[in-house]
Amino acid sequence: MYYFIGIKGTGMASLAAMLYDLGNEVCGSDLSKHFFTEDELVKRGIRILPFDENNIKPEYTVIIGNAFLEDFPEVVAARKLCKCYRYHEFLGELMKDYKTVSICGSHGKTTTTTITKTVFSRFKKTGYLIGDGEGYLSKDSEYLCVESDEFRRHFAAYHPEYAIITNIEIDHVDYFKDEQDYFNAYQEFVNNVKEVVFYHGDDEWCRKLVFPEKAFSFGLSENNDYSLKDLHFDTSRSQFDLTYKGEVISHYDVPFVGDHLLIDILGVLSLSHYMGFDPEGVEEALNSYVGPKRRYVVEEYKDTIFVDDYAHHPTEVGVTIEASRKRYPDRKIIAIFKPHRASRVLYFAKQFKEALEKADEIYLLDFTSIDDKQDGTDIDITYLAQMIPGSHVLPENEEGAKMLAEYKGECLVFMSSKDIYNIAEMVKELL
């Protein structure tokens, strides 16, 4: 029996689903409130228990989620009774049994991993682990696509055959000392890649990496190994030629719009070319793409646009608002942002202000999760609100939902790595 402490966590839910698919007994514990990551667990009938140290049995193999420190009661009990792994330790061991593609980067790794598994599944027997709770692995899987997180250097436990690096921009400032320390973590990861790395060549930090094996750059500028030519797009699709070393090698017509998505796709197209995948088959796979949960998910409800996105870093917030402006130029853009980790808000306050001010109206929700203030940073959401004239602190209840419902017919952009989707549902009920 595999027992997961914090089974609804991003990555944890995916890994639990994968182990279940391989024929193992799986259960775990977490809070009772609904998280979007638990849907695949419920679909498989995997038991989710309330936290209780008495859940732990000596015969279990226990996998511990990142949010749970060593003094957490279930962790204490597990360390005494069971064989235990941290999430990244167990995943690092599991990856050794497959030809692995690791996708990492400060932004875009969930989307890029989803694109990668979509394309690879067209050509190879492929398993995958994605940070939105999606995970799959079968006994005949040959390849494994893994979203690989730099959080506390966890991806240093992975030794993949192939890697895609979307960008490097400092995050997790409660742990990393500075930009150089953050970059060093990526260098450690790169040193572990066995065959080839594909990296975003327009990113200044990516260009500083030293590659022990083969490496290819991709990006929108022409001086990359892989780039685009003759790009045309409308509000829903892009058409372009893929170039390698300046020569056109294939043409694509795909349902993706925006520079950030094109960069994500370029990383996957570069690897696909290296693998020898047929371009027509790659294009067919891209046109069957279903995006990950909570990554720019759009719903039109009663003539009001609801955008749900996982954006929690200022760069991601800015990109999400810009994408909404481009897609819905005739609507007001209402930004609703719930941050994760007080230390991130403190460090990036000026950047968050600049990103959020790209919207027409700004609403801010306070921190609520157990790990938001673990590092002792003592601020609340008013710290950010006071920096942004005209912004509003939004109560996460029916009163707050009524305030947002006043924007009927506009574009409401909900952004958070936490459970902001609950208030969005309350707004829909009022509409």
C-alpha cells in the first residue's frame, strides 16, 4: 500500500494516480475541502482520509508532500513506522525505469508538459505526470513525460534522458538566496540530463547554462537552432513555418495564440524533430490538444467571460492579463488575484503592481493556505493593495461575489495557484 501525506497536492495527486494505474493499492490523507487536483483520484476510487497519525500502518510505503514539515504528526508517525520518501525522492527513483522527458522552467512547465505528452502519446507508449493532478502510467509505457519543479532544488533528484527548459526567472524566494542561487539549481539539473537539452535561447539565464551533453536552443528570434518564420494568427489559431538552423523544415497550423504559448510549443517541436516524429502526426496531435486544468481555461457564462489561470508569479500575471486583452479587446479586463506565499508578494511587490495594473480593475484576495507564511513573513494582502491605487481587497464570500457580479458582460480573470475558483463559482450562481 502506498500512502500519500497530502494526496491532493499538485504532483502528489498525479503520482498517486500513476501508481494506481500500475496496479498498486493507493490511499492518502488531506483536507476535506475540494481541490481541483483531486478529480482524478475520485475517478479512480482512491481513498482520501482526514489527517490523523493513526492512519499510518507499518506495512505502508509513505510518500510525503512538500508542504508537510518533519514535525507534522503524520510525518512523525511515518518516520517511526514506515519506509518513507519525499515526493521528489520517490519520483526520481520511478523515472529510472523509463526514457524520461523532464520539462522545467519558472513559467509554462505545466502547459509544456501537457503538450509534450500529447505529442509523444501519438508516437510512443507514454506515461505522464502533470502538476494539475493528471497522471498516467501503464505497464507497457516506454516513455515518461514529467513536470519537473525547481522548488527547493527537488528536480536535482531527476536524471532524465531529455529535458526542455522554458525559462529561468527567480521564484521561491523563501528558499533561494538570490538569482545566482536559483540559476545554480538549474545548472545542477542540467548536469544530470543524460542525452539532450532543449532550452529557450531568448532567455538570458538559459543562455548562461553550461551543457555537458548535446543542447539545442529554441525561441522566436532567428539566432536560435529552432525558430519560427512567416507567423500568422487570429484570436484562436496560429500558422507558421518551423525552422532549424535557418532552414524551413515543416509547416504548422495549430490552435494556440500568444508568444508564451508559441515558445512552449517550440520546445516540444524541437524535441519532436530530434526524435524523428512525422510533422503531420505532430500537427494532428497538437490539434487534439486539451489544455491542463487551471491554465488559461475560458468559459463564457451568461455573456460574461470567466478566465481561470494558475498565475502566481508577476510575469505570469502580466502575461495572463495581456492574453485576455488580446483575446477580448472589446471587454473590460477585471483582474482577481489571490497570492501564494507572503514572501513572494514581499519580494515581487513592485512587479505584481506593474503586472496587475495592466487590467482595468483589480481585486485582491488574502492568503489562506497553511504554507503561505511558513517562512515568517508577516504581511497580509493590504501590503500589496496599498501599493496599487484603486485596487480593492475582496472578501472571499457572497459579499465579494456580489461585487464581481456587477461586471456582467465583461472579462473576469481569476489568477492564483490556490483555490480561487470557489469564488468564481459563487459569481456564476449570482449571474
